[in-house]
Amino acid sequence: MSRLRQWSQLKYYVPRKILLGLREISLTLPLDELPKSVSTLRSRNLREYGESRQCALFCYGVSRALGMDVSFAHHEAADHDFIAAYRDGEDVNYVPVQMKEFVPTEVNAKATLQAEIDKLEKYVDAADLCVAVHLNRAVRVEFGDLRIPKLNIGELWLFGATSLSQENWILVGNLLADPKVYEFEYPRI
């Protein structure tokens, strides 16, 4: 079965609906009473859901920034975690997405954004791959100080919350070609 045919048969999710559902959970359940690895979706059993939340945030941000509806499906393969889908006229386009994370300081205080970007050099034949890096810590990114190596991927994006409430977000990309900065808000009912 061709890759595109396989991707067309996946179950796609609407990011806004996923994010609203997660917000409802966070507002109604006593998450502060759970272990931090559970409430932050970092436990081994919940990691997939944490990555899905990140992908929903990224796809929602792209949707808001570029004025198109982008959905996503979980589809793990050698070089990607998800497939994003969007319409261009009558055509549906599919983009493999690899989620990365610049983890919070309490997870790894020594991690750097530059190191996360440098790790992307391992992708040698991924010209259609979109890599989205979730900036999951309070950090000021000096883009002039970042060194983007020659990468064999299609796109590189950064996104993260700009407020402690996680109501306000920023999306920056494509860092490989004429990057722009977009702001968006977490969806509301």
C-alpha cells in the first residue's frame, strides 16, 4: 500500500476539539493531587498523550497562523510521530510531523535549544518531514544566536506558551526558509 493511501485511511483529529477537551479535564479534575509525571503526561503510559497534546497545539497554531484547517493523526514511523493533513482546494495534503521538545528545567536543566536543533542532523532522507519543537520552559530565544545546521528535512518550527496560564502562544517558522513569528491563543469555547 502506498504511503499516501495509508495516510488517507488514518483517523484524523481536530486540534481545537482535543485542546478544549484537555482544558476541560484540567479545570474539573484535581490534577494537582496526582504525581507530577501523571499530571504533566510524562509517565511512560501517558507519554503518547503528552505528544498528542503537543501535536494538537502545533497543528492548531499552524491553523490559526496560516488560515487553514490542519488536523492530525497518530502514526509513528522511523522518522515521524504524526501525520498532519490539510486541504488545498480539492486536494488533501499530508505532512509527516516529528515532535521534539525543549524540556522543562526540572526535567533536564542542562538541555539547550541548540542541542535539540543539532540532533536533527540525524535525519538524512526526510525532505518532506516537518519537525516541530515545543519550547516547554520559560526561555527567551535569541534567534540570531541559533545556528541552524544544514538539515535534510522539509521544515523546522518552534512553538511555546508565552504566558504562565498557557492562554497565549507563539509559533515561529519555517526556520529553514524565511521564518515568521505568529501569535495565537489557546482555543476557547
